[in-house]
Amino acid sequence: MNLGEQEKYTKVLKQMIDDTESNKIQTAEELIQKLIKELTVSKELSESY
């Protein structure tokens, strides 16, 4: 994992934490679904380069 990927994943995790704390995400299922979506989009973008 390079530094760019690490920063990207750190940003995603910070967003998940913020959304959980602000009650935008209220269940573990919502958290998992959003995390999968974010990582899938992130992976698709990185593969297109």
C-alpha cells in the first residue's frame, strides 16, 4: 500500500466516524454498506488509471 492509498483510506474512515457520530449512520449495517460502497468506488477509480 502506498502513501496515496493510505491517505485515501484514512479519509474514508474519518468520514465513516464523522457520519456515525453525527447520526447520519445509525446501525452497523448502514456503516458496512456505506464502507463497502466507498471502497468499491475507490477501487474502481484506482483501477481506471
